[in-house]
Amino acid sequence: MKRLPIGIQSFVDLRNNDYLYADKTEEIHRLITSGKTFFLSRPRRFGKSLLISTLEAIFKGDKALFKGLYIYDRIDWTRRHPVIKLDWSSLKHSTAEEMECGMREFLDEIAQTYQITLTQEYAANRFNQLIKGLHHTTGEQVVVLVDEYDMPILDAMNAPVERTEEIRQYLQSFYKILKATDEHLRFVFLTGVSKFAK
């Protein structure tokens, strides 16, 4: 009997170690072929991070991981898209300054992988530059996956109002880049535990 994937958030780990997997790739295939930008708000421990990991493997073209699954022979695996996967739980985000520093390092690391030099000063502008650079360098539109988009704000709820507002404004300036770079994006998927509010 296969082991249950309790606490497993990596699709690669799940498949390589033969955990039980309920095939959700038919729904994922419908998702990635029916639109471009999606937002999923669900409670914690709902499988959002595993879904992000699965999407990453699909867009990176890791075909072997999907053998025996619905999606295996239904997409063009030769189309490998550059993926920017951002998980706020892995970055410091107590202040806007911490977020800026961590984001710059995160973006620079991805840029170095593709031998792209980022010259802009601020992280939001570097994000813009990275998306365009990845599209230009690879010839494929970019996939952006954001896990727990709202974690910095939720963690700052008990902080002074000024700090919470700084973090909110920082996130707003960062996420606005997704609209500005629309022509360079193949797919955008954000998850969180709180709903959007205008």
C-alpha cells in the first residue's frame, strides 16, 4: 500500500517517492488552458502549496513526473517556460525594508540562473526587468506562481498601523508589475488564506 502524503508540499517529492496521489491533473489542465491569471483563497493545509509545486513541474516540462496521469499526453512538454515561484513564508517580511532586501536577493538568484543581469535599483523594477529578460532570453512567456500572497500582511496584523500600511503598499507596488508585464506572462497563479478586498 502506498504511503499517504501527509505534510508533503512538493510534487517532485510526492511522485519520486511513490506517495499516494489522487490525480487532479484533469482540473489543472482545464485551468491552464482556459485562462491566464488565477487567484485561489483557501484555509491553511488545503493543498495550495502542492498545487503550486505541481504547476511549476508542468510549466518546467518535467514530463516524467506525470506518467500515468491525465495530463501526460495532453500538453506539449517541449514548451518549457521560465518559472518565478515566490513563497512568502521563505522570505523575511516583518518590515518593508526586510521585504525589499529579501526580494532583491530572490530575484537576483533567478536572474543569475539564466545569466541575466538586473540593473534596476528597487525590487519591483527588478521584477519587471526579470520578467522581460526571461521572456527575451528563453523565447517563452514567463509563469509566475505566488504562494501565500497575503502572509506579510497577516503577520503584521498586530504591528503598528504604520508598519502594516508600509507592507501593504510594498506588496501593492510589487504585484502591480504583473499587470504591467502582461504580454510577457503565460500564466499567473496566486494563493492565500484571505480574500481580496477593494
